[in-house]
Amino acid sequence: MNWPGYIKPEEDEIFTSWFYRLCKEHRIKSHTFSKFFFDGLPIWNRDIDQYCPEIIKRKISEHTPLSKDRIENLFLSSFDGIVFNDVISTKSLLSIGINHRKRRKFGLLYCIGCLEKEVKFFKKSWRLTSSLVCLECSLKLLDSCPHCNSPIAFHRLENGIKGKIPENDLNSCYKCLRDITKTDKIYADDDSIKYQKYINNTIDFGFNDLTQYSFTFFSVLHELEHKLYSRSKKWNKFRIEVEKYRSISMLNKNLNRIKSREESLLITYELLESWPQKFINFLSGRKLTYSDFSKDFRDIPPFWFSNVLKFNI
Ligand SMILES: [Zn+2]
Ligand SMILES: [Zn+2]
């Protein structure tokens, strides 16, 4: 039997966003919803979009007209084999820093333009490290409330008075309750749009001009990006060379904030663009070793990348 207040998930909607809207539609709190329909499993003290117990997926299947594929598609695991190949250790997903029901990190992004629309919902791609721009609205994504700088944690909108049902729409900040879309829109520049188009195409196709396996592209993109923030005395050579090459400083930059990643992702993308010529040009004359790159890779670096390194350093 379908849930009485069933509403369909929107395209690319992430599970927790749909779940919040479902609870609101049923006029019950998520805790009560879970007690009735999910065997009382706790929802918010884990990253359920990343790791969802099978029983919840089964219950959704029993009580909605959604197909199994459509249900799988609500979760970040649907990026498996495309954006990453190991959900546990991937740098491709942003961490929301779960501490019981609290969120310590700025790992959920949003687009002002999208949250201004009639049906307000959060997208799966707003948990991807590689996301900087909403191509639909040509706007830069944000990672916190523009009024009080709190991380986005809409599930906490139902906190407060006992028994009170969730009433706020998903464009409200849980902390100050103000509308997170009521701030100046920042339009993306041409470089960011070009970057995001490349990223989105890579995800849509599952491959790009560098590799047949898109997850290896994301692995290299994020490993290199991480090196730009390295504070290691021994393994900071790549960062120092890029700082010289681009006349920038990565000091005081924070990988956990989208403002910093906007810079580091675009720099990394530029090095990988027109592969491998730009990267070879960058390597030439610089004293970088194979280990300066391979050091933090979980497995060995992919062949298309290591091969260029081997012959050019
Ligand atoms: Zn948008
Ligand atoms: Zn706020």
C-alpha cells in the first residue's frame, strides 16, 4: 500500500530532501515517520544519503510506485563506478561532518535559483566535491546560510517544540530561520561554466577525453587538488610549484569551503585540460618526482596519468 501522503521525488533529488518533504506532507516528524514506516531506524545520526540500510530501500519499494532503479538513484551510491569506485574513502563526496544530529562541515551545497522555484528540493550533485556551478541557473553554488554562515542542515528545521510538525520549506536556514535564497545572486564566470560543463559531461557519459573510466579522472582531479593544500614539509613540492606557476598563495585556504575549492578545482582542471600537453609543459623544468604525485593515491595512480608522469619527470 502506498503511503497516504506520497509525493514523487524530483529529478536528481537526494534522498534526505525527499524524505523531509514526505514527512512534511504526512504532517509528522521524521522520527515518527521512521517509527511507522522504517522500523524505527535512526535517520539523521548517519550520512544516510551515502550509506542507506537495505531495509529502508525495501520499505520505500513496498510503499511507493517507485522502481528499484529509481530508489537506488536517490542515493549517492548511484555515483559508484562513475564519480568514485570506493564510497568509503572517496574524496569525490563532500563530508557533512556528522556529530549526532549536528553537521560540523559545509558539505551540502545549494543553488539560490533552484531553491527559489515552486518545488524546493536538494540535488544529489550538491554533495559532490567537483560541483561549483548550477548550469541550469548559471549561478555559483553556496555552502552556508548567507545570513548566519551555518552549514545547511535542513533536517534540524523540525527541532524545537515537542510534537511540532515540520512546516518550513527547504529554503529556510535551520539556525536563523531566514530564507537562504534572499541574498545577492553570483553569476558564474566563463571559466567556471566551462569547467562545470566538462565535469557534468564526464558524469553523464562515464568517460572523457582522458580516460574510459571517469572515476579515475575524478580520483586524479581530487588527489591533485588536495596536494594544493598540503602542509607537509616533505610532500609540498607540487603545491609550491603551482603557487609559483600561477602566482598565488594557498595559505589560509580551506579545502572544506566552496570559495577555496573554486580556486583549487579550476587550477587543477586547467592542468588536466588539453591532456597531456598542458601538464607536460607544467612539469618541464620543475624538480618534481613521481612520488610527489603518487604519494597519497589510495591505489596506484591510473595508467593514463602515471604514464605521462613516467616519461616527463
Ligand atoms: Zn540552479
Ligand atoms: Zn542562518
